[in-house]
Amino acid sequence: NGLEGRIEFLHHDIKSIAEILPGHSYDFVISNPPYYKVDTLASPNNQKNIARHEMLINHKEILEAAAYLLKQKKPFYMINKPERLVELIEDGRKLGLEPKEIQFVHPNASKPPNLVLLKYVKGGKAGLKYHPPLFVYDKNGGYTQQIKYIYENDCIGE
């Protein structure tokens, strides 16, 4: 992706971000966090539970880390479940992360959204832009033109 030498991956507990990266400020933060609360555990596989449920970290801790890491007026991108939207917006605002853009992701045109894409801005002014729905699959079960375009042009987040 042309990012060699421009990004660095760290493997640490995000709850210790202030100790790991003291005084750092970043131009953007992206998160694909666990979506579900712990009381909804469904899988007997503990690794899947950790990935899907807020067992080791919750959305508030992720929002806190993003707020700590970001420079003023810089964005935080998050994907989550639509049923968590109200608490994500409320908790982000408490930390100075203003929701600025939102897009619902639907499996197909006949189903309700199963994901929501959010863009916050640290220290941003109130005002929320709604993007048209993103449909993943067409009526034949293949990817929609929207999804093909995103994948083929490497433009996720644009």
C-alpha cells in the first residue's frame, strides 16, 4: 500500500497507552473493536469471545485511548453495531470526540444494517453528516458495485 516506513505496528495493551506512548499525538486513529457486551457470550471458543465481546477492553476504554492519542481536530474512525450507536455517540462526546460522519452497512438492500461506520473528530463542532447506506451484497449474492469499488481502489475510509 505504499506505507512501508510510514507506519509502525505495536503489540501492547491499549489500556496502557499513556505509558507506551507518552506525549504522542497522531493524525488519525482507527478501531475495529469487540462489538458485544460480555453478557452476550455465545461461543465456547474463548479466542472468538475475546475478539467479539468486551472481555478485555470495552468501547469506553477504546474511546479514551483514541482521545488521548489524537491531535486536536483529527479523526477517529470506528466500526461497531448499530444497536450500540447511542452509547458510542454519548461516550465519545464526553471525551471530546464529536461524531461527524456516519454510514450504515447493510448485508443487502432488503436487510437492516448490521454495522455502522463512525467518524469522530477530537474537539470538533457539533454537526453530523449522514452517508448513503452501504450495501455489501447484491440480489444475486455477489458484491455490490460499491464494495467492488472500495476493494479495487483501496479507498476504505474515503
